[in-house]
Amino acid sequence: MNDLSYILNELGEDREQYFRAISPPIMQTSNFAFKKVADLRKVFEDEFSTYLYSRGLNPTVDILRQKLAALDEAEDCLVFNSGASAIFASVFSNVQSGDHIVSVRAPYTWAQRMFDNILPRFGISTTYIDGTRIENFEQAIRPNTKIIYLESPNSWDFQLQDLQAVASLAKSKNIITICDNSYCTPLFQKPVAMGIDMVLQSATKYIGGHSDVVAGVLTGTRQMMKKIFDNELLNMGNGITPFNAWLLIRGLRTLPVRLERISQSTRKVVDYLKNHPQVEEVIFPFDPSFPQYKMAKKQMSGACGLFTVVMKAEKMDQIVTFCESLRHILMAVSWGGHESLAIPRCASILPENFDAGNRAHKMIRFYVGLEDPDYLIADYEQAFAKSR
């Protein structure tokens, strides 16, 4: 039996219960009925045990939960209405006033805003570190450190952390580890197998795969998932809807073939860009020039379609002209869908603050979708010609 094929196509699906339909139904209901008061009482005591109200558990969502937990090799899974919700719930459920967090520097925007703007209101502090060296984690840990927050790779310069080493250090000090695995998906990296306590990802990206649903995934032990379900998920009301869960189940069916296609196309596009005279550098974890290439090959089995280009540009206008000249590659945030994307770092920089000597100011993050790679290369080429 192919475990991956079984998970994606069969796990959690009992077709005899829904008229032998190949595709599971969308249980678009807000609540569930009971015949016995005693049964209703039991669910009031433990809503994680069965269906009561779709803010909590729902049959369509449960099919998705089983599949995602199995892909991560975790005991259980919760699915949220966004990746930001999954981040917030995973962190907030494990800190109290006066606690301390160690985080990799420059994490996802909404993770950092939580660390900087929300948690300090409750006396919770965060120390940001360069996560490429285990010594930096050792030095940042305090007696009141409760969480180590990881993002490996991150989504701009793709810095990695040694997940196994960080997990071992954290366990020795009874610290919970959380890793954002959005870049790799469960197919290309297994943080739980390396000792990480909780793994999250934006299912908006590769899991959905069609740029038509926003969702977040959190996996870990059943005990931890129940703790979060009983508190953060039910109180905030940020679980996923049945229809969006159904869209993610649909996305999972084609995940392996999409990632295979995207990975092949990305390699061709990266090779083209590395040799272009208007490109200073291409940053991609599976390219031998990547500083942590050996670590990437050790921890990851694939690198998908996200990479960054550092342009040779003396003026911001050159980057702006290039991006605005792209005809088929769309300028937008996110990644993981069918469409190829570009987002320039200078979009968050005022023109008067642009510094041609600052490598980050010249970055453009690209995502390769499902288009033919030669089609994309032709688009790059005509945009480069206009931005000389």
C-alpha cells in the first residue's frame, strides 16, 4: 500500500455512510441534534468528543483533519480559518503573563506583530535571534522561556534552523517548539519526526493550491490539540468552515503531482535567472550556491516553487519597471496556487529610502506555478529588456 496515496484518497472517508459518493459531502450544518439528554450532557462536558456545533467539530472538517495529521505524522490536527489564526492559537495557548519566547528573526508578518504588539500587553516578551546557529538559541533561553518559534525555511531569504538540534535543546529545558512549515508542506519536510512539538502551515498555499481558500493547519499531540480546541479555537471562533474544508480535501488530491510539476519548472527558471546579466543573486534552498544547502538537503526532500532574486539595480525605478512589465506573472502576495507570482521588497519601502547598497531592497520574491517554464522565461525576458 502506498501510504501517501491512501492518506490523500481514502483516509477518513467512509463512503458507505454517504451514498457511496466518491467525493465526500459538505456537511453544511451549524448544529447537530440529540435524542437523549444524557448524550447531550456528555458533549457539553467534552465537545472534542463528537459533533455539537460546527464552530467546533464537523464531519467534513474531520476528514481533512485526519489526512493532515497523517501527512505530518502527528497524532491530531486542528484547522483554522487562516494561517495567522493557527499561529496565534499555538502560541497563545502556551504562554502566561511574564513568560518569554525565543523566535527566529523576521518571522511571518502576523507572527511578528503578535510578538511585538499583542503579547507585550500581557507581559510576554520575545527575543529574536539568527536561527542558523544552535548557540544563538542556547544563549537566548531564559528561565521563563516557554516557546521556541521556528520558521524553516522562512519566506524571503529562506534561512533554515537545525530542527533536530533545536528540538533536543528545547526538550532538555521543557520548552515547547513550534515550526511554521508553510514553505515545504508535509510532503517535503517532517518537523514532527525531527522532534518538533507543533507544526503549522498556511493551507492557503500548496494544500489548497488554487488561490480560492484561506486556511491554517496546526498539528501535534492529541492532548495539545484538545487543549487548544477547548480554549483558543472555541473561544475565538476561528475554525474553518465545512465548505473551505471540502476545498482543501480537493486540493490534497493533486498535491503530489502539483508539487512535482512546480519543482521541475522552478529548477529550469532558477537556472535561467542565475545566468541573467541583470540578476545579482538567486536565493533558493536547493541550489548549491545556497549557504545552508547541505542543511536543506538533510532536512527537506524538496523545495517547491518559491525563491528570491536580488536584482542588479541602481535605482528603484528599474525594479518597479521590471515588475510592472510582467505580462503573465502576477504581482501579488502568497504562493502555492496555479498562477506564478512576483512581489518586490521595495513595495514596502518609500522611494526616497531606497538604498542600492542594501541587498534586501533589491529583492523580488518569485513563485513558479503550473504554467510552462518556457512561457514564464519569455515573460521574464521581455520584462528585463524594458528595465535596462
